[in-house]
Amino acid sequence: MKKVVIAGGGVLGSQIAFQAAYCGFDVTIWLRSQGSIGRTQPKIDGLRNSYIDAIKLMDSPQGASNWCRGIADTGNFDPKKCLEQVEKAYSGIKLELDMAKAAADADIIIESVAENVKDKVAFYEALAPLMPAKTILCTNSSTLLPSTFAKYTGRPDKYLSMHFANSIWKNNTAEVMAQGQTSREAFDAVVAFANDIRMVALPVNKEKNGYLLNSMLVPFLLSGLDLYVNGVSDPASIDKAWKFGTGAPRGPFEIFDVVGINTARNIVLQYQKVPGLFSPLLKKMLMPYNFKGMLSVLQKKIDEGKLGRSSGEGFYKYSK
């Protein structure tokens, strides 16, 4: 694979693009509108700075504790070369509004549009006639199964999921999940691609909403949000309870701000439809949750433009 196209320049879409470019791939981000470019470019600017800061920390006396596996191996780290790769990635990423131009000659397209069935179906139907026969198509969906969309892609044998954790240069995992019609060749090619962009490929052998990470993470996030909307405590205290009690680096509301409030709202909407998403035990645990209150709180943030860290404010305020 040489040419990589990311559809959508959100939090994870921009990260996947930057990491692939850092690893030497020809990368294009397809965006819906000029306004999307205005929202995506600052993310790319921020990622350049994040990679530079990470490399400096890796080169410090405390380097072992600040290691980013997606940037370099511990025994093969050349900070000068890594910084050169960052600048090459930053200058090489292309932003494209024309879907046909973006898809032309693509080896792999990774869909990272909103976590919404209607939006994804519309995207796939528009893209299907534009892809070359060789193109493998992946979804980076957080919760939705690839089998839901296979018939809209025009190539179900070359369609599957590849889901990333946030801050992929540090948390460098890629969960690779096939659907019933995915060919073995396509699955193996995506696993190889994940390794080529310095991810740890994690095969998911059975379709599962939430894959591996989010099957564990989302119930935790919903629990924190439910405590807040029901007036049990405030976001800062809930985050501290989790961080100080477990040693985790972030609490639920800090995670919401990182992934973005729009993503948080879409996840709540999906998990509100409890049947099929949870085991019987989790269904029973989550039924009393105040989903209406959660959606109200998140929608208010969205209406106020408080979309998380990327906008400067979500549940917390952030300096530039």
C-alpha cells in the first residue's frame, strides 16, 4: 500500500492521517466542506507540535517513562530522523474536497465520519462508484458493526473495521475486525498496514459493538456521566475519584473532552438502544441510567460550541 485516504478530519481521522504520513505513506484527508478544512488544519498543526514534544521527552533523561511506541522503538531511536519525519508528514498531508479526486488510485480508504448510521450510509453510497477495484475500505467506527454497512460499499469482500485508540502515536493499537463477507486477503492486508504505521494490530475474531477497548471503556464513561447528570457530584471530583483511586491518567470527563463532545453524544445515542449492545448483566446495570439527562447535558455543550479540547472548552477550559 502507498496511497492512504482518510475520510473525515476529526480527532481520530486527523491522527490516523498524521501517523500514516509520519510512516511514509502518501496521505489525503477527504473533507465535506471548506469549513471542514478550517476545523481540520488546526488539528494537524496541533499534532505536529504533539509529535515534536513527544520526541523531545523521549530524548530526555526521563525518556523511558515518556516513550511513544508509535514514534520509534526504544532500541532504534534517532531524534533527528524522527523530527525530519514529522516535518515531512506535516507538509505532505493533502486536504481534498473532491471525493473522486481523493479516491483516485487509493490503496486503502479509512472512513472516520460521524458515528451516525445515516451519515455513514450516505458516505458509502457516494464513494462506492468512485473507488478503484484494488481499494480496501475500512471503518473507524467506535461502536457500529461493519456488517451494518457492507451492502452499501460496493465491495463487501474488501470492507472491514480498523479502530484506533486516541493519541495513537502513544496508544498505538489498531483493532482489526472483519464482517461475514470480508476476504482473508483484505483482512491480512489491513493487519499488515496497521503494523506498517507502527500500530499493534489486535485481531477481533467475532463482530462486537465496541470491539475490545470500547466494550470496556464506554460503560465506564457512561457511569461517570450518569453520576454528574443526576447531581451526585461534579466532573472534577468524579475524575479525581477515578484517577486517584486507580492510578489512571484520565477520568471520564477528561476523556470526553479529548474524544470530543459530538462523539460522546453519538455514543450515548447508540448505547441508549441497549438491546444487542450489552451482555444481559450490563443491560440490567445500565437500564436505570439517565440517558435523557446525558443527552441534554451534551447537547447544551454542543450548542454553546464547547466541543472539547479541540475547541478550547468542553467540561474543562484549555489554553491555546
